[in-house]
Amino acid sequence: MCGIVGYIGNKKASPILINGLLKLEYRGYDSAGISTIEKTGLSTMKDKGRVKNLYNLPEIDNLEGTIGIAHTRWATHGKPSMENAHPHMDNSKTFSVVHNGIIENFNELRKLLSDSGYTFYSQTDTEIIPNLIDYYYKKENNNDLKFLRAVKNACNSLKGSFALEIICKDYPDNMIVVRKDSPLVIGKGNGENYISSDIPAMLSYTKDFYLLNDLEYVVLSRDNAKFYNNDLKTIEKETKSIDWDANSSEKGDFEDYMLKEIYEQPKAIRETIGSRINKNSKCEFEELNFTKEYLQGLNKIYFVACGTAMHVGLAGKDMIEKLCKIPTEVDIASEFRYRDPLIDNKTLCIFISQSGETADTLAALKLSKQCGAKTLAITNVIGSSITREADYSIYTHAGPEIAVASTKAYTSQVVLVAMLTIYFAETLELSTQKIATLKEEILLLPKKIEKALKTSSEIKTFAKRIYQEKDIFFLGRGIDETVAKEASLKLKEISYIHSDSYPAGELKHGPIALIENDVTVISIMTDPKLVKKTISNIQEVISRGAKTLIITNQDVDTDMFDMVICIPETSTFISPILSIIPLQLLAYFTSKEKGLDVDKPRNLAKSVTVE
Ligand code: M6R
């Protein structure tokens, strides 16, 4: 939520900042703003709405400064408006600040500052920060590290989460950045430094990044980055080289990032499989050192995640319980963290997160560690907060995912969880024919995804039939029900059509009351053991006038349904990777038919870094 960028170097800062904001816009698009240090002092410009509004301000070209900060907002405190847009300045206009996160004690700090004579012009929690820095700055007698001391004192008064970039008119050659529970990386250039909420936004400038821990402060100059801990002792940091290709965060020939990312799935799966699966040797995870005794001693495995990543956990439960016979639970991170979950040192908690920055998932991970559980992170972003907290981290290799609707991250996570399950099973010496077959099927996935993508034109036709509907229902049994959930989320988040998913067998216990003439029901049928049962449920909705779309890899009577989409057959464990493809395309084409912004659906942000 909210994207922040910064630049300090010898080039004009504003084009670099605007370019960075455009890349980070998926994190929020309620307003955008920029502050640079000009010869005349601090200069700030902002506007409501998309980054292009800021970019189109005629005065933006007048900014010559070579140091600056910028922000694209996802509104939390205060409506999207000009006065609530970042950067925010203190009353004396000495400091300019951009912030991603939430300050939980902002009301009491606001009162404290108001009592000391400060005035507030916005409804944001952020506006207290520059004023608090100013408050401490004015109290500071020691000129040594005066700016840094003021920032540190202010940060130590804040409760909540923050990634901050601060510039000060008295320090035209420095910028200070700090983070706590919100993402921020520093890209090292040649005589210049870049700051960003995430790595892809800066890939066209550098591939070398410093990763920050909570409450580490960085004083940036053009050719240096000096790191301090919360006691203001200097600390050493090495850069980490990121091997993502700069083009991987561009749209290329595709109309939208989402479509590009859907079509990137064969590659994402191939790269996530890497060399982990070999027919004649055990599944390799060099990052993990679980023993047979440890796995045998587990009382439970927990998958904890949000949104699409949580749906991967549901597929993971199915695989681990069926193949390894270890009891497995799945929970939504925002619920888990307040549930007093029953976990201890015999529990393995697995956290799935594309971004590795989701606030609730991170908090759930910290809680699990406190309870003594071992923690394993599955993310797509090396060095992300979740990976830095977890005992173990394994990665999908999907490349940057920019569209708000997650597609290639989902399928890559499912394949990684399938391989993790095989690793557990082999460590437990449960080597069976099922595992050998699963390995073979995993290796065939990229080709089969290519086939599943060929359903695109049929799906486009179906999207034209349904795009004006109000409600759509998704049904499935077993593993197909987990896909129904994911398909329903995908459709509603980008097409704004209300949709719901149900286990097909639950229909008669309530939801069937919603079925009337011409309502669309979409069903996934890939589990041979359950297909007949699901077909019976679909017949019940057809009898009540529903029109039906079936996604299947089984032999079904096509005349019975309005449309049947055939996908390649595979092991039931990994069938979500194929059955979700036409449903991702359906969400995409439905949104396009409605003329919506597929990549940036209303009210949403790609990375949910506040709770
Ligand atoms: O970065 P994460 O995987 O932790 O994000 C979790 C969810 O916010 C994310 O999957 C969300 O549900 C997507 N918009 C779904 O398409």
C-alpha cells in the first residue's frame, strides 16, 4: 500500500521519480506527489488521482533538483484529496516526508504537537511525522548528526508501521530513510542512490540493492550510504545483486500486465521447478534441513497467508495430508494472528506471500516464532521482510508480478508447494508410486499450461456473454473447490461482478436459493473420483435455469452444458495449475469487456503492507 521512491545523485531527480512512481502505481493510485531540493529550497508538487496527473502538471518540468522524494498513495487516513496527498511538510517547511504504513498513535502525537503550537492541514496520520521531526530538531543542541537525531527521536515515538524518506532544506546533499514493518530498498548506482518500495521499480537503474532491517537508518549522499542502528552506531551493509531482467517489469507487446503474466506461466513454472525435480534422485531443497525425526514429531503444519496465497495453502493441505499424512491447517493471516493459534515447537508454520511484505502475514510469522514454531517462508521476492524473519525461505521464480490480480505467482506457488510436499514425503521415506507419478507430471506442466492457454478465444466468447451479470457462482469439490475460490476472487477483484464459490455438495444447504433463470454457474471438474457427484449438482442448477461453464479434463457430456472448456489431464494434486488458467482468462476478458482498468482495480493495491 502506497509506493515511495527517492533519488539522490547528479541527474535531474524528477523524471527518475516519476518513472519510479509509474512502476509503483499498482501499490496505490489515489494521489501522487513529489518534493525536490531546488536552489531556492524545498519544492513540493502533488495532485489527486493517478501519477499521470502529477506528470502532466506544467510546473513539473521546472524542477531541476538532483535530490528528491515521491509518493503514490493508497488512502488509509483521510480521503483521496490534494491536502491528504504526500509529501507532507512541517509547519516551518524545513522537512518534507513521504510515508508508507500506518501510525497507530497519531492522534495522541497530534494532540501533543498541537499543544506545542503545531497546526495540521490534512486528515492523514503522516503529517505528524515532519512536525515531530521538526519538534525534536529544534530541541537538538548537538550539531553532530542533528538531522539524524531528530529523525531517530521522532521514529522512536511512533507506534505502527512506516517506511519513510525525509529531506531537509538545511541538508541539501542528504536524504534519510528508515523503515519499520513496511518495505523499502536502496539501489546503489554509480555516484547516485535510488530508494524504492520494491526492487522492480528500480531495475532499469541498478541491480545492486541494500536491504534494510527494522529501525535501521540510512543517511544517503550522492556517492555514499551510511547505515546506523537505533542507538545511532554505524553498521556495515553489503549490497545484494538481483538477477531479475529489467524488461521483466515492462509490459512488452501485451496490452496489460495481467495478460502478460498469464502468458508467462509456462516460463514461471519451468523456472520455479528449476533443477529440483529429477526422476532418479530425491527432490532437492538445499535451503532446508528437515530430518525424518523432525517431520515425524510434528503435531501439525500450518499454512498462513492472505488472498490468493491462502488459496495455495488450501491446495497444500490437500497434498500434505494425502501424501505425508501430517495434519495440516490453513488460516487467513489476519485471523490467525488474533486467534491464539494452537502452535508450539512441534508445529511447522508455512507463510506464503508473493510480495513477502503483507503486513498480516508478517505479523503472523512473528507470532509463530514467539510460540516456538519453526517458520518457513514461500515468497517471490528475495530479501523481502517475510524472508528475513523466517527460519527458512524458499522462492518461486515467477519474476516480478505487477498486476494487482495475482496469476503467475499463484501457479508458481502451487508447484513449489507440490515439490515441498514431495521433499517431505521423501524425507519421511514414504516414497511411493504416487510420488514418482507426481514428479513426472510436474515436469510436464509447462507444456500443458501452453495448451490450457489455447482456450483463450472460447473463454473470450463466454466473457462476452456474462460481462453484464450481477452474480456468478463457482462450484467444485475437493481440490476443485480451492480453485473455485481462487477463480471467484479473481473475477470479483477485476470485473467488480459479485461472485461466490461453494463446495458443490453444499449447494442444497442454502446457496441454491440464489439460483434462478439465467444465472451463471461455473464448475471445475478435474478429480475423476468426484466428477459424477459434481455433475449431479450442476444438473440441479440447470433444472433451475442456470447457464453453465465447465472446466474439465474428464470425459463429460458436452451437450448438457452451455460451454465446456477442456484442459489437459494431470495429477489431481497439481490440477489447480491448469484449471485456473481459463478462469484467469475469464476474469481478464470480462474486465476488458467492461472497459475496466485490469491491472489497477478500484480500491485495491498490490501489496497490502498495512493491517
Ligand atoms: O503478496 P501476497 O501474496 O502476500 O499478497 C496476498 C494477497 O494480498 C494477494 O494474493 C491478493 O489477494 C491478490 N490481489 C489476489 O489476486
